[in-house]
Amino acid sequence: MWITEILTEKKKISEQLKNKYNLNKKNKVLWLVIINNTDILEKIINWFSHIPINAVIISEKDLWKKENIVYLDKQEEKNLMWYDFIICDECESDLLKYLKKWIVPIVQKDNYLNNILKEFNPVKVEWNAYFYDKVNEWSIFYAIIRYIENYKFPYDNRNLVKNVLEIY
């Protein structure tokens, strides 16, 4: 499958997921959020209401009701491929699974995949992830904003996804 076909299919299925979960259709970005630290998660969710995203949060409880957020106990494997990116704090054991599904990771800088994950450089159009330095809401949110800025430029985002695909 070519990168253009992959991105077109991602967008199409992403729209179906937005309908399924009754998310805001104006928001283009569909995130998967797996943050186990509930203190950090609650702070980040509050910010989500102020940025144009849709988030599927894997959590045992609904922390904050918003039109652009849905909570699930777990995510079905078949739907993973259609997310634009994943934010996680303790998902390192599953990180390869997400990369195989063409999901751009936002993860802690010190992770076990440092040999294949590098911070995306839009100027050089190289590498395949976004990192946060510390496990706190400010560092994670800074990485999110960098990703959103990149997402606004289709050429950069296409290359970022292509770089994730090239891992496999």
C-alpha cells in the first residue's frame, strides 16, 4: 500500500470512528491516549477541550465529559491503525504494536526503542516520533503541541507517517 493510499484510508476510517464514538467531526486529528497516571491525565484532558482534537482515552473511568473525548476500557486491535498518534506514559511494552499499525508515538524520551525512534525533524523531514523529557503534564503537553503544529502541514505529516512505516 502506498503512503497516499494509507493516509486516505486512515482519514476515511477515522471519520467512521468519529461517527461511532459521536466525536466532533470538525476536528481532524484522532488520538489514542493511554496515560496511567490519573493526576497527569486529568490535567491534560482539561486542556484537550481547548484544542481541535478528538481523543479516545483508555481508562477505567470517565474523568471529564467533553464532546471531543470518549473513554474506553480497551481499544480493539482492528481499530488501532486508524489513529493519527498515541500518547502514552507506560506503554513501552506495547510500543512496537502501535508502530506496526502506523501510529505516530508521543512517548518519553528515555524508552527501550531509542535505537529506532528519534525526534521528528520537520526541517530535514527525518525521524519518526515526538518525545517528552519528563513524565509530567507540561512536558507531555509541549510534545502534543509540537505534533499538532506538524500535523497542520500535510507534507510534513505524510513524511512523518512514512518514516514510521519504514521501521517495518
